[in-house]
Amino acid sequence: MPSFLKDLSLRRRSKASFATTETPPETNAAEASASSGNSSNDGDTNERPTNKSTSTLSSWFDRGSPSTTLSSTRCTTSKSHPNLVGLNGSSNGTKTPPPVPGPGTRPRIASAHSSRYSLIGMPQQEGEAAPRQSPATSQFAPRVLSISDGSWVHQKVLLIFGECADTARPIDGSLSVNHHQESFPPTQWPVCDSYFKALVYLQPGPNRLRLDFTSPKLSSPNGQLQTHSSWISINFLPLINSPPLHLCILVAKDSPETYDAVPERIKKEGNNLATAIRKFRTAAYLWQAFTAEQMNRNGFGRRCYRYEEEWQPGTLTWRDLETGTMRNEAKIHVVRLDQTVKEIQDLDIAQQHKPATHKGKLFKIATEAVKKYFAIRPGQKEYVSCMFLDTHWDKHVGTVRGHAALGGGDESLKLAIFGSHCLQSYPAHIEEVVPAFTDCTRTDTDFVANDCNDGGSNWEAANIGIGAHLHETGHLLGCPHQENGVMLRDYVRLNRTFTCREPYSTRTRQQGQRLCLPKDECNWHRLDALRFRFHPCFSLPTDAAIHPDRSIQVWTVDNGAVLVTATTGVAWIELFPEGDDTCHHWIEYLNKSSSPAGAPQQITLTEQSLRDVLPEKKRKKKLQLKVFSCGGSEHTVDDFSHLTSSSGKVKLPDGRPGFKSSKLGFSQMQGSQPQELMLGTCAKQAKFLRSLRIFHGRGIDGIEFFYEDGFSEMFGKRGGKPSLFELDTKKAEILLGFHVRAGVWIDGIQVLTSTGRRSEIFGDATGGSGHTLIPPRGYTIAGVYGSSGAWIDGFGLIIAR
């Protein structure tokens, strides 16, 4: 016997010797049966549940989340034998999850009538002054509905949703979230009509969380408040191999480093740069938690973008300010501008000032400052969301100076900008999230702005500030305006994502919704979630490598059909009948896995099949298409009917019909003229193509095709440097296609052959974007078409069967 057990007067008991207590009257027979089923399994102690792993036994979705109800009068460890202190996990009475059963005592899976286990104590042991109650089932232990036990997530702050008790008999109370190994202070969240929403701070790796529910409306045997507890395990895997979203505060060179706030706020929390950083950081983590939850609801898992983080004094809990605790949290870059406060607050560049003539200048100022600060090099791309600190509400003019809500950018920088005029209403810590979204204090327009008259109270101003800035961040991530969701203006109810009860709204002049469930919340539109799924910022380590050719090609073929090809797979198509500025109709091609491997690389479209998707009143209108690939690229067909008309078809010299592909380049150079060339391989007496000579400089001037009889044909013109690429006629090598670098014009071109050979990229190998032009299966190259000015500014293939 181990030495530490010799000091204990413990008697080994068999199963039959354990005492049981009478089931409480309010516990039904099914619950009592499930509770007693833990210690008895029809006499067979070796029976095992089938098709269940130990990790799924504690999953809410598998109906077996272990929960415990602990009395507030629980005995402290000072009353236990000193040798047992270590077994309880701490010496200060901290509650610990129930121990994992041994190999021979694995608990059976809970029945459909009882999916949780709550303990109001354990059998009395020697050394304890008061007896403990025997196990009993509690119906009030918290259940997390939004995520299953043992799940993996990739964001530091996790949003959870769940319920306590029976929702048919609603009850209010409070939920306490106790973090893994007390690495973060406990946080309190309201329970409204038995539902709760909470934000959980996670440490990298496994996190064992305890959720405690209390309510003054619940009676207890001894008249004291009871704590009903449950546990859930969440694994946090930080992402480091995807590009981060940078957060910046832009400060004028002579800035006082303060933002607009009412005197009471200034006295309570200050309005300096340090407070602005704390508030912006917390808002950013709210964006991330919201987006990850929305991606999961759309079936893409909790994938989300990441922030650049650094080791610094923590700010996500107010206690870190007192203790000076260091944490790895999002870095807020402070970027000093070359402009003064007066220049930033110039009315002529204020976006909301109607007479302003340079409303986009703040975006230009931010772009130049951010590019200089990050020293972005050619070929690099950064994603940055910025806030102007020196935004100021001018009540005399009735506008917000130094503010613009814009998002977009170029190939090297994707940027979003917003002002700080709503910053005073933001939460500075996780503990302030619920108070911030329930604060009905009216907006005092003597000191702060009521943005678009939608921020008449503090909680509504928080919605506008945090939500509208998220809207602009959506633009930098590639999202256009949508029919609903964040990319419309649904962020005016962003508060419902983080609270279960809504206060009075000055915007609607009505009492807010009593119970805010997921169906009532603000959301990212489905098309936004699709864009995020294939965005590089949202990539996961488990994602398969994406093919470098991410282009989309559209081919007109016979029978009035159109083929769409994409090496990475066709993800979805958006349909825009004439008059629609936002997308209301789309077709998805992803399977349930939502991975590129499950997307088709070639699809066939007909005009009738597309118009059948539209409502009757829109079917005869001009139809525009936008095709999206799993590689993140986009291709626009301005008029589908024109694409399938006779203009997309040609007659080849040998009598066969030829079909034009989609054209690369804009064909907008001065003096640009259309051009079309049929290859000799399609002549009545076919000629064998022997070689190609490409004339190039910083672009492609022309392409000359040479045949076996010495005859040649020219597309474009001769100029620049000539480079010859010969085909191996002895191996019957033929021209398979081209890899083209194109933007406004044709920057570079590479020849592809049937044997797998590739030429070098002639011209500018890094200009424009890459596109691979290879005819669909069953078709071959019959010619080329496009346009040419000073050099080639339009290029496409003519194909034939």
C-alpha cells in the first residue's frame, strides 16, 4: 500500500455498499434512472458504449456533457485530510471537474431524457465536519449549444451561446465563466429567459472551462444560493502561416492624442491614446469572435483571419491593468501622419460634409502613411484596418471632421479607414461588453456625434462605431455591398450577437427585443462567407495547397452552351439582371466539404438554365455574370446573351465552326485595333505549326507563327526583342495553350505544349495577373484574336472541335 494511504482510515467499498439518497421530488423517473445508471449497468461491469470515444462523451452535441451543481456552502479543503489537498487540485476550495473514470468504470452514455450530470457533493469522507449530499441530477447546469466539447478554434476570444434549465420554463440569472487554470479572471454574463451568450478568453492548447449558473429565483434545500456547474473543453490553435490583419491608429503630427468623449467618460476612464488602444483592441476581438461564429454557421468551421500579436501588458481584462499581467494580444500600430490636426479636420475632405469636394482624400492620406510605415515592397500585400484618432464632432457645422468610412485598396495594400467619433461608447475590456451594449445613456451632441442619427444612446453608438468599421473592413477583405448583413447596414443590431436582451432603442423608438436568439442577430451574408472561405487571410494549416493558376476562363461552344473552366475549381456564380446593383441570386458548386477538391473544374452553362434561377419578372432582362474560383479569382461576363450569340462564333477556313474564349486585356490603348488570326492548322490544306517567335519588351508586341512550309503569320506587330520557341515536330509536339500575364494590356506570355514543355515567360513575368488559356477537353486551338495598339492590349483563343 502506498505510504500516503496508510494515514487514511478509508474502507474499500463495493458498488453494492454505496449509499444512495432518495431522488428529489422534482426529478422525474427518467432522470433518476440516468443518474443511477452511472454506478450500475445491468450487473455487467465490463460493458462499453459502442461507437463513442471518450472525447465525445462530454459533448453537448452527443448529449453527454458532464455537469455539476455545487452548493455555495461547499466545505473547504481545510476540513479534508492534508494528504488529499493535492488531489482536489488546489488548497483554496477551487472547484474542479469530476475525475475521468478508470478503465473499468466508464460511464454509460446519458439517455435522451437526461444529458447532463450535476453533483451536489460526494459521499462523506473522514475528516469532514459536515456530510456531503449524494449525487443528484440538476436541470440547471449550463449547456453550450454553439460548439461541441473538444472542438478546435483559431481565435483568442470565443463567442459561445447556450442555455440553462428548461427553456419552456424561462429563468433569469448569472453565468460565470471560469477559465483554464485560472489563466484569466472569471467573467460574469447575464442569463435571460434561460439563454446566455458569453465571450471566453482562450490560451493556446487545451482549455478546460467551467461554467457556473446561479439564480436568486432558484430554491435550495438549505436556503442558500446554489451554483450549477458544467465543464467544456476547447482547443485553441493560433494561426501563424496566414497573412494578418493589421490594426492601426492614425495620429496627426501635432495631435493632442485625445478623442471625443463626454466629461463624465473622461473623468471615469480618460480619453487618451492608451484608452483608445484598449477600446480598439477589444472591438477588433469582437469582430473576430463574430466572424468566426458566422463562418461556422455557414458550414465553413470557425476559420477566421488573425491579428498580429505581441507580448505586452494585457488589456482584455481590467484586472490586468492593476496587476500588470503580460499577455500576447493584438498589436495596435500607432502611425504618425505628416499632416496636422487642422489638415485632417479640414471640412473639404470630411466625407459627411455635403459641400466637400475631396471626400476621398483621407483614404489617400491613410494609404500613403500606411505604405510608408510598413515599407511595403513590390509583390507584397498587406491588410490594414485604420482609425483616425483626431476625428472631431463639430456641432456648429453639424458634421464629423476627420472621418471617412471607406474600404478598398490596390494590389499591394488593402485598407479600411474609420473615425474615432464613436470610440467613447466602445468597451475597453471583455467585462465591459455587456454594459456597453446595454447602456441607454443618451448621446450628448454637445460633445459627441450621433452618427447618421442612428447612435442616439451609448449602446447604439457602439453598434454604429464597431459595426460600421467592420463593414469597411469587409470591403478591404473583398466584400461588396449585399442585400442584407454587415455589408448592408444590419450592424445597427450588432449588440444582439453578444447579449440576449436588448434595451430601448432611440433609433426605432421602441423597447428592444426581449430575447435575442441567433436568428435575430446581425450576420455576414452568405456571399461574404463564401469570399472569406477562399481568402488567404482565412486559410488554415489543414487546407490543401492551392494551384498557382487561380484564373477563370469562359468558352463559347456549340449548341448555345458556355463552358467555364478553373484549375482551382468553380466555387459559385452570381447573377445580376439589369437593374440589380447587389446580388440577389447565385448558384453554388461546392459540396458539403466546402473544399476546392470538391468543386468542379469545368461547368456547362446555358442561358435557359441561368434564367430559370431568376424570378419571372427578371428573366427577359440583360444578364451579367460574375464567376468565382476556389483560388479567390473573379471573372465578369457583361452580357451572357451576347456571349452565346453569333458574335462569339467564327467560321474556320476548313468549314468548321470556331468559338471565342473570354478576352484578356482591356483593349483601350490609343490606336488599338481589333485583330483575328486563324492558324494554318485549320486551313483546307492543314499546315503543321513548327515554331513561334514572340516580340516583347515590357509587354508583348506581337506573336509570329511559323509553319513547316516556311510560311508565317503575324498577330500584333514586330518590335522589341524577338525570342524564338520551337516545337519538337519529331515527337508530334503541338501547341496546347498559353499562360498569359495580363492586366490593362498583355504583359507577358508563356507557350505551353502537348508534351508538358513550357517556354520562359516572355515580356514582364510579374506584370498583371496570371491566366492559363488551355481549351476545354475535346477542343483544340484554331486561332487567336484580340487587339493591338502600341503593343498587344487584348488576347484570346479561338477553339474548335
